[in-house]
Amino acid sequence: MVTIAAGKAVREGSARKRQQILAAARELFLADGFERTSMDAIAARAEVSKRTVYDYYGDKRALLLEVVRHAVAALGLSVDAAIEANLSEVDELEPALIGFARAITSSAMGSADYSALMRLLTKESSHLPELQDQNWAGLEPEEAVANKFVELDRRGLLAAPNARLAADHFVALTLSPSYYSIGRHDVLADDDSERAIADGVSAFLRAYGGPALAS
């Protein structure tokens, strides 16, 4: 079977092999690090030939970047689901934002994809400056939050003329404690996480609450 993706013919088996290679590369990069992981080992773990790995991804650096992009995209899907569940029809903004932040903390930020992404960035960014140079436009979860904030600003529930800046502030105020605890032993207890989210949303609304909330 042949399908068309991005203007290019791709066999159904090719997509499956790509996923096998990405999964194998992520496991080995996390377990052994970028430098110690060989393309031979990735091919063996993925049960494909080394030539197939090179044909699909070019080289090991390009493969690492694709692993990171895949994790970022998966995180974005979790954020989209949390937005749909908590912010699609908003009457009372504060509990809606609290519910959204809870959903992100428990699902997206607690997912294997997010954990893998953070660990890869922590371990490999100093060795691979191109990770910092990538254009993540359209993939960053904050973009989806910003798009929703544009709508909430239009309805008067937020006063956020710069929606992306507001999204960055929201993430910093409500999600940063959980973000910075990833991979550490001092992970926030549930009660502390709940309090941090509630306090963060309250601070966010003091800065960005719109006229509809004040009336």
C-alpha cells in the first residue's frame, strides 16, 4: 500500500520502520548517551539494516533531532487534549485554568514522552548546539496555549494583548515547579503541587484578568 505524505510516496511498511527506529534510538540515547550509541546498535534494536537507518534519517545527529521533535509533538497532542477538556467552553476562568494546569501536570508532564524529552535535552544539548538552534514553531505547547488565550482575550476573560507572553507567564507560574522537579528526587507532593497550581493561577489572573472577570 502506498500513501502520500509531504508530497512524497511512502510505503505503509516505511512508516512502521520509522517508528521502530525512533523508539530504538530514544531508548539507546537515554540509556547510553548520544556519543556511546552507535547506528549499528540502533539498527539492531529496531530490527532493520543500518542502511535503512541512514536512508531514513541521514546520520545520528539528525536522528536525535527527530527523536526530540517527535517527543515535542507528542507533548503538544497532550496539551491540545487538555485544552479541549478544560478550556473549550469557559464560564468561570479560574477553575478552568486550574483544571487545565492539573491536566498538564498529571498527563502531559507525567508522560514518558515528556520525561524522555527533558532527559534528552538535559543530557545532550551541551554536546549538540543544533538542538538549541532548531525552529520549534508550531510544535511548542505554549503556542497552543497562546492561541486559546487569544480567544479568551477576545471574550474579555483575559487582558492579554500579547498572548504568547501571557502563555509563557502562565507556564512559569503554574507548571514550573513540576517542570523543574523532573528527574529529581524532591518531586512535589500532591498537596504542594495543587497549592502551587492554585497560587500560580491566582497570580496569573491578577496580572491578566480581563474586564469580564472584574465585572
